[in-house]
Amino acid sequence: MKAIIVEDEFLAQEELNYLIRQHSDIEIVATFDDGMDVLKYLQQNDVDAIFLDINIPSLNGVFLAQNISKFAQKPYIIFITAYKEHAVEAFEVDAFDYILKPYHEARIVTMLQKLENAWQLRQSGPVPENNSAANTSRIGQHTINLMKDERIIVTDINQIYYAAAQEKVTLVYTRRETFIMPMNITEFCSRLPEAVFFRCHRSYCVNLTKIREIVPWFNNTYILRLHELEFEVPVSRSKVKTFRALMRL
């Protein structure tokens, strides 16, 4: 598997290169600090993955990803950036992952494992249309396995509106369905992209892109009303400051 790193901070570029070499079989074939140079390189070379910062010269990372997403053979795009506010744009171009700086080594290792697994599935070729389990390789890489009636339902993470803790399990809500995950909410939330899902309360995790209305509540907290759902998700007092910063309130 071949990849490139696009990062204009030398130390960050070196650290990422080191972690990739230490924890995967991915070959870093080139590194760049300028978006225009990346486009020129990709006109002559094929790669399987791109580790992409957003704040880079010439072309910012989001605009670069938008161009790359139009390629016939699209490489996996992994954003590694300090900018939370571009997360929605990242998922619109079908980014494989979105990791915030400063990142933790364990987070990088988990991402690399998922990336290599996804690439191996892609290399295995097309799968039959009626094989729902195998179809996960074609559905896209932003999926999560949810449990319902002892079945595993491969679900696009963007379909999740919120999750709620209930004793030792976590209830996960999409627009039409409820899933019961046999794990606590902390473990479940760790499987979601941190730039899109926010732990707004000790018992709740919410998809920020699904918020329709932010309603002031007592003790300077908020209630969140979501698109197409009646349930209101609370923001706890301890999470208000972070929530206000995320939503630019």
C-alpha cells in the first residue's frame, strides 16, 4: 500500500511518517508541504492513501480533497489537522478519517489498522450485490457495526443522531431505529469521529451536524433539538464551555 503525506510543519510530518512506518506496512512514497505540488504529483503517480493537513500553502487541504475526490481511482483521504470546523466538509468528500491535532499515538494506530483492512478489502475486488456482509467494502469507509436482534447492521455513521447511556449498554438512535450496543457510552463514543460527535453529557453523545435548534436551559446550559426527531438532548454544565466553542456561540 502506497501513501503520501501532505503537511507543511516539518516536525509533524516527521512524527507522522515515523508512526506510519512503526505501526503499519504502508509505504510513504513522497511527502509534500504544498497543495499544488500534490496535484502535479498525482497527475503522474498513483497512490492508495493521502494523509492530509488542511492549512497548507497554494491549495488548502479541503479544496485539494475536493479535486482528488473526482479522480476515477480515488485514494483514501485521512485528514490530520487542528481545525475542527472543516469536519463536515471532510465527510462530504468521503474522507476516510478526520483526526485532530494534537493526536494520540493510539488513535493513529487504530486508524492505520482500519485503513489497511479497508485497502485489503478493496484489493479483493467487487462483491456480489446480494452479499450484504461483503458489501461493506463498497458502502464506504464511514460505517460502524450496530447490533439489533442479534444481527450486525452496517450503518453509515452520518445516520446516527445521538447515543444515550443505559446502565452497562448504549442506546444508539438513527432517524427510524434504535440499536443496543453491549458497551458503555465512553467505549462507543471512542469509535465515532471526534470532530462530528460530541459527548455533551455523561449520558449522551450527539451528532453535531444533526442539531436543529439550541435552546437555553436552566443553570446556563442548553437543550438540543435535532432534525426530524422529537427527543431533546441535554448539554451538561461541565460541557457548556466546550460546546459553545464548538458551535461558535
